[in-house]
Amino acid sequence: MSKKQLDLFSGSSDENEIDEIKTLTDLLLKYQHEYYVLNKPSVSDREYDSLFDRLQFLEKKYPQYASKNSPTKRVGSDLTSDLPDVKHTIPVLSLDKVYNTPDLLKWIEKLKKHSSHPALIVEEKIDGVSIVLYYKDGILERAVTRGNGETGNDVTANVKTIGAVPLKLAEKVTVAVRGEIYLPLKMFTEINQSLDNKFANPRNLAAGTIRRIKSSEVGKMPLNIFVYEGYFEDLDIPTHYEILKKLHDLGFRLNKKAMAFADSDNDISAACNSCNFIPVLKIADIVSYIAKEEKERKNLDYEIDGLVIKLDNISDREKHGYTGHHPKWAVAYKFESSEAESTVNAIDIQIGRTGRATPVAKITPVEISGSVVSNVTLHNQDYIDFLSLSIDDKVTVSKRGDVIPAIENVVEKGIHGSHIWKMATKCPFCKTDLMPDGAHLFCKNDLCPERVKGQILFFASKDQMNIENLGFETVELLVREKIITNVSELYVKDLSVLEKYEGYAQKKTELIKRGIEKSKEKPFRTVLSSLGIPDIGPKVCQLLIEAGINSIEAIYEIAENNNTEKLLGINGIGDKTAQSFIKYFNDIKIRETIKKLSEAGLSMKEGQAVVGNLNQTFKGQSWCVTGSFDNFKPRTIAEDEIRKRGGDVVTQISGKTTHLLSGQSPGSKHEKALKAEIKIVSEQEFLDLLKQ
């Protein structure tokens, strides 16, 4: 520590210590700027921490002299706080969008015709949380989310914890600054791995963080910021280029990848104002520049979803003006992605077979990756809060992994402003109170018609009991008319009663009854997984049976003795699955269902012959099944045929495997079987074997 810094601690009088507060505040703000913005720290972490601790001590001793822009505000508070609505004092508009270079070039040509200095500034479009920072006389007074463009949430205490946000500027200016708060990709990956509820992308995690009610929690998150626009109260700055330069000089963190484009020396001069702050290219180079940026985006430590192209000259901007939605002098070039914009028209609640209540957004139908999306799952209230979502909001919808539709962010708030949609407290189908369990709400009513419908549909599905001819409409009718209130009643009730309903002639009803009867052939492992017990799916059922737990009696014995040790001794079964096993197989209601299924003739022991006397032609053989098949959809049907004939089915090729049933697109298992000289059986050969 330098002599000057040591001298700070030498004062003993109140007056000296009060002066020391101001000196330490200014010094630490300087060090923070060096560390977070310039990335050039001039002191060690240890030296910084010593000065920081000293300032905290003095501020506690003399709280009336603590500056509101003190570096200690970065830590945040444990006190809960509201996020009140605040009106913006500057235009916080969205941007018009283009998706290809021909449309962009048309926009540029139109812009040039009505501009005296048609120079452009191109900046990366950061995929983060939009924020407006309001400074008065160089001190950060307020930080407000974009909201609906007119009103946002006051998140000042939270934003103050972000090290790259200046609490005090280099000059006493009054300015509103727009920026984008983001979470670096590397940090996101590390943090997301430690969370129980995973986030789809850094933007969602950053958005959820910035809206937390305790700023101390925000302070633990390594958020960062790029600023890109400034509205000065008393300064008349003629170009965007110079605005960026001024923001940089005041201490803000800017994205260094900004680029200027101009055609003539005059325009370049107007853009640069004789300074060399941002590189300048010819406008003709903009297409190749965009291609380069799109290619290199994967190497960035933050996410971008496009580029923002702005007219540089401020007076020319005023000539072009605005629409009610966006400025006419700027446009966002969106990179190709499986995303689209839509509007949330309604939010409904779905109740699943376990009782879990899931909000689902009904959006204006939009095509994404070749299919039309109209319903999007919203997971739970936390997810909705993180999005700050309400009905009538305009949103970005993606297909994660090109499969699952998801709302990624709110593009523009609707008529409800900063209001966030809240889930009802009662089940919409049976009016039972929804009870919290972890991050979700649950309907605990076992007789809730929506739960019963979900359980029956799951039980009867192709991957489970595969009850032929029992479709969605029939199940809905059975539950609505209270003919069936439990899966076991499928095997007990006389479904001839269906014939009195329109569309259910005797022939159709007989086909349904035949499908139910045929399902009794399913092996015990399929019956077990079809019960829909949490964490007890087909894979776990197979592990149990391979470990010798191959009957309902064996399962009950483990559950009654709370023998988690035996379960945890099975490779592939963890603590969560073991606890679920004990809990649900001791449940009286589940046992009653199993008892009725057993009485109806379903298999309650692996290998138990339930129908006919099939020749045990596969006895002593160990089969592995891979690929897809024309006659066995799902392929578990083929596995059942093997077991009914005395064979074992395994999931991996090993030295004990005797046969591989190989279908279309078999993958690596086919290659392993060839190397191990295991007998490979085609679908047609397998069908011939079944006929014997």
C-alpha cells in the first residue's frame, strides 16, 4: 500500500475520518472503473479490500456522511424492496427489423436520399436486459427497465451492484443512458450448472436476477453492461459517434466492436469529427462486414442476435423522425435463427396427471422452423416473473433445439404496462386450492377430472400399456361422464355403456374393449412404469427387475422396510428416485389401484404368463434392441415379444448379449455387435422367429 493510502488511516479525529470517507470513496470508484471498465487494475485485490473495509467501517460510524454513490453500494442490501413503476423521460422505442442484406441495402438507400451526412454506425445487438440509467450532475439517480417504453421498473439498488455501471461520472453532467445488461456466457454455464431450475439462456437468468427484491442477491451475480446511447440535457452533440466518445470519456463501458460506415470524405469527417475512436469503412463494405460478424458471433463471450444500424448525424435523425413504434433512422439486422415474434393473447392453466399446474401461453400463430406454433409452455410463476410477462405483450418465441417452443423475452409490453400475469390460487377444473411444492403449484385432488384424464391417457399410451382404439376423445368422454375415475376401472367397468353416446356404435365399442383386454398381455415392468409414479419410469423399472426386484411383493417389502440402502445399491438409482419409491409404494391409494389391476388380471411379477402358452424359444438368450421398426412402434413392443418367449432384454451390448435386433438407423450398437460377433437379427428375420 502506498504512503498516501496509509496516511488515510492515520487520522484520529472525527473531522479527519469524515474527510477520509470522501477520499476513500473517490479512490475506490477510480479503482472500480479501472477493474470493471478498463480491465487494467492498478492495485492488488488485497489492497483494494483493505480500503473497502475501511470505508465500510467509517460509513457505519458516520452514516450521515456516506455518499449515495459510495462503492459500498455495490454489495447490495438484504432488505426487501419493491420495484415501483417509473415513467421514462426519454423515448425508449423498439427497432424495426430486417432479415436479409437486400432489404437492408434498400433501407440504406432510402436513408441516404434524405440525409445530408449519410454516415452509419453499426453496433452488435446484445441479447440481454435493456436498461436506462439516469444521472443528475454526474451521480446515478435511477436505473429503470425498458418496460413498455413509457414506464419501467425502478431497479436502481440492483443495478448499483454491477461493477461496470458508473455510480459517479467524470463530469457533472445530467444524462439518460441506454444500455444492455448481460451475463457472460462462461459465467452463465458455471452458474446454471449449480441451479436446480435451469435457465434456457443467459438473458433469462440476467432478467430474473435484475428483478430480484434483494439487491444483495443481485450483487453475487457477475452481471456486466454495454451502453450504446446517451441523451444529454445541456450538451448539443451533433453525431452519434461523438456521443459514444463522450460516454466513453465519462467512464461508461462501450462495446469496442462498433464500426462506422461512410461513402465520402465529408461524411467520414462528419462521423469522426477528426478523432479516431471507431474504425471507418465504406458503406459498400457493410454486407461483407455483416457476414463476418455473423460468422464470428460464436466466438464471443456474450450473446448477440444481430446488429443495430443507426444514422450517425443527429439533425438528420430528426428529419427522418419516428413512428409510434420505432425510429425511422435505425434498424436491427436480425441474424438467422429459429425465432419469431408473436403476441400473447391469453394464458391458460393446464393440470397434469400428477396435479402439477402449468401455465400455457396462447399466442398468435406463428411459423418457426417449418411448423406453426400457437401454444407455448410457461413452466411456472417464477418463469413468468423472470420474463415480466403479461397478456397482450409482444414476445420473442423460439424453438429450443428446433423442437420445444419457448418464450424467450418480452419485446414490447402490451396494454397492461408493467403488470405481470399471476396464476390463480384454485384449480380451474375442480376448484381445489393449488398447493405449492418447490417451484410449482399442484392440485392435490385425486378425483380432479383433469388429473384423472391425464393418468388414463398416460397409462393407455403407445409407450405404456398401448391400449388400442382408446383415444383422447374417448378418454375425455369417459371422465366427463364419470364412467371412469381411476385407471383400474378400465378393466372393471362395462364399457358397453358407451354405445348410448353418439359416434360409439357396437363395433367401435367392441374394438375398445378388445384393446383393453389385449393390454393384459403386457409384462410387469410395463404395468409398473404405466402407473405414472414420479421417477419410476421404464428405465428404472428395468433396473429394478435386473436387480431381482421383479414382483410387486418384492417392491412392497422394500417400501415397508424403508430399505433405501438396497435401492441405492443399484447402479443408476439415486437418492431422489429411492425416496420417491418409498413414498409412493407406501401410499394407500396407489396400493389400492395396483390391487384392482392385479385382480383384473394384469401381471404383477416379471415373467408371469398372462395369456396363452407361447413357446419359450428365446429362453436363455439376451437381446438388445436398436433402431426404429415398421411393425414395432414403439420398439418396446418388440421387447415385450422377446420377454413373452423367455428372453431377457438389455439396453447395452456386453459380453453376455447373444442377439441384436437391428432396425433402421441402428447407430453405434450395430457396430459394437459386429465387432463382438453377436448375432444380428433384422426386422423380417425377427417376424419369422415370432411365427415359429
